[in-house]
Amino acid sequence: MNKIRLSGSTLNISPIVLGMWHVNTIEQNQFEKLVESGLESGITTFDHADIYGGYTCEGIFGKWFKNSSVKREDIQLVSKCGIKLISENRPDHTAKQYDTSKAHIIDSVNRSLKSLNTDYLDLLLIHRPNPLIKPREVGEAFDELKVAGKVKHFGVSNFTPSQFSYIKNDCGVPLITNQIEISAFASEVMFDGTLDYFQKHKLSLMAWSPLGGGTHIKSIVENELVKTLAKKYELSIGDLLLCWLQNHPAPIVPVIGTMNPDRVKSATKTLGIAMDSADWFQLLEITRGREIA
Ligand SMILES: NC(=O)c1ccc[n+]([C@@H]2O[C@H](COP(=O)([O-])OP(=O)(O)OC[C@H]3O[C@@H](n4cnc5c(N)ncnc54)[C@H](OP(=O)(O)O)[C@@H]3O)[C@@H](O)[C@H]2O)c1
């Protein structure tokens, strides 16, 4: 499977990324099957965050990675920082808050590296825009992590174009992606200027919850037109939604969240399938529940 070069940088990731948000909900042997089914299908990039599973998910991956024969250079590890949760695993946290201070970013990365059993991250993202952010301080943390070889590339998540532009201009190191919610169920970013901004600046996006988090699918599985389209493209309904996303001209890399190894495998079938624009718009109308204007 061909890799995607993120925003013209030297970071090459798989065109579908496997999200690790819910890996604390499955047994370790199921986790191994999940990751291995990804690797067998060419999915080599794993999306983490320090906070997933109340600070436990990175450790689940790290335990698997330590005992696996997979070489570090054959996978890409993404993680995020900047949110502090109240958790028994972080007894020093006194309130839920965002923290993008230099000290917190560096401390968070050090902990992620330890949990993941690795000595570097391929990509570090600031998890959410922080109203109290000081871009120069973020830049200093990023510089220090880059010089120390602990993080190779940097980006953000859930930033609006203006938040992205503000921090990009002030923080120094190149920001190579914004990971945001995009799906047929969350398509506003295709209409409100968000995607256009990233397309204009030739920046790749990562799409979280590309199936809308799974809860919305139930509302369309019995739709006759959806069933017809799934049959036409020889895809499951979940994969039809992934295919829909990948047919947007912006460089969007979906971060899938299934814990089902068979769904991980089948997701890669969607790559390179061209969807007719009439089908694309019909699917959009169904997921939006209203006609396009
Ligand atoms: N940056 C951020 O702020 C942020 C926020 C949220 C998530 N993320 C990242 O994005 C990843 C994906 O998020 P997500 O889990 O919300 O993604 P998603 O892929 O949209 O949703 C996954 C859910 O959909 C279900 N599902 C998949 N196919 C289905 C089908 N055909 N029918 C019914 N249900 C189906 C899955 O159930 P099964 O497990 O049973 O297949 C799972 O519960 C996360 O793991 C995380 O890495 C990032």
C-alpha cells in the first residue's frame, strides 16, 4: 500500500490510520489481533493521545510493541498532548483543563514515549486549541523535543483555520497537519471554509471519527439507496462512508476507530475507489437528513 506524504514533509504515513482511543475496552489478545490485522493490510500508522483510556491506552500499545518483532522504523506513532484530565493515573491534576505550557508538553511526551516503549514519536499534535495558548512557548517545547530526537514532526488537532494560522506564524517549527472531525455526518467543514484553507495551503488533514463515531450508522443502514450504493461499490456501509470521505479532493487521511479486526482489514478496500459525484451528493443528503441547497 502506498504511503501518504503529509503536507510535503518527510513524514510518510499509511493512507488509513488506526485510532487507539478505545483499546482499553478490549482484551490484550484482541488488541494484538486488531493491530496485526492492520499491519497485514498495510496500516502502519497508529493514532494515540496521552489521555486515551484515562492515560492507559498508550501502555497497552507499548506492551504489545515491546514483545513484537515489528521494527520501529516500519510503523508511525502519532500522539497528542495538551489536555489534563482528572484521573487516578494523574493524582496531581486538580481540575480538567488545557495545558500547552512548555513544561507540560515536554513532560507529556516523555511519559508517552515511556508508555509506548519507544524513543521517538513520528508526529505530536496539540490535542485541542487552548484559549490560554502561548504559541512561542509551544514552539520552544517543539524545538527542544525535535533537537532531542524525541519528536520528528508536529501538528495540531481541532484547530479552526484562524487558530491554525495564529499558532503556525508564531510557533516556529512547521505544523504539518490538523486532525479534525470529518465525515458524512460531520461535513460542515467542507462548507465553512475549513477544508478550503488547508487545501489552499497544501496541508494534509487527518479525519477523526470518519464514520461519525459509529452511532449514526444505525440511522442509515436500512436506507434502500444506501444499500444500493454499498452493493454498487461492493463495500460494507461503513466502508462506503470511508470511500465517500476519500473522494473529497482535499488530502484527508481517515483515522478509523473500529476495534474489529475484520473491519480494519476491509477498510483498506476503499482506497482508490472513485465515487460518482451523483452518488456522493445523494449519500451526503441522506447523512444530513436534508437536501443540499
Ligand atoms: N483528535 C481528536 O480530538 C480525536 C477525537 C476523537 C477520536 N480521535 C481519533 O479518531 C479515532 C477514530 O474515532 P472513532 O472511534 O470515533 O471513529 P469511527 O471510525 O468513526 O467510529 C468507530 C466506531 O464505529 C463503529 N463501527 C464501525 N463500523 C461500523 C459499522 N459498519 N456499523 C456499525 N458500527 C460501526 C465501531 O464499532 P466496532 O468497534 O464494533 O467496529 C466503533 O464503535 C480514535 O480512535 C482516535 O484515535 C481523535
